Amino acid sequence: NKKAFVELLFWKSPAIVCEMTRGYSSLQEGEGTTRSRVPPWTPQEEQELRELYWKYKEVEGGDIIAAILAHLPTPGRTRRQVVKQLVRM
């Protein structure tokens, strides 16, 4: 590919570089992305998150997210995932 040098001018993720060196379309579906590792929120988890937020939002001097994480029934969720989901909702 004579125009490959143009691609070197822009930042690439490790997955993109791997794809460039092995040939395009060499990655399998979802391979190389971090989003595929994060389990999606189920409607039940969203409802529980909503209820916990309304329960702990009025508590003064406390960390709302820490309280939600302590009472969230699904283990393995990170603080960042909870904040991102609350903003999305």
C-alpha cells in the first residue's frame, strides 16, 4: 500500500496497529475493544441503580457513588461504570 505512510500521521490504538500489520479485516468481531469486556446493564440493574441513587442522593457529607457501590447487588461494577451509567440514564 503506497499510501500507508498517511496512516502513520495519526494516533492509533494497539488494535488498529495490529490490524494494519496483519491486514485489514483480520480482527474478529469485538476483538481488541475494551467495550466488549464491560457487561451491559440489564433493566433490573438500571432500576436498582435508580432506586439506590434516589435513596442516597439526599445524604449530606457522604459519597453517593460509594454508598451505591456498597449496596449494588451486582458485584464487579466499577465506580466509573456506575457514574457513566447514571449520567446516561
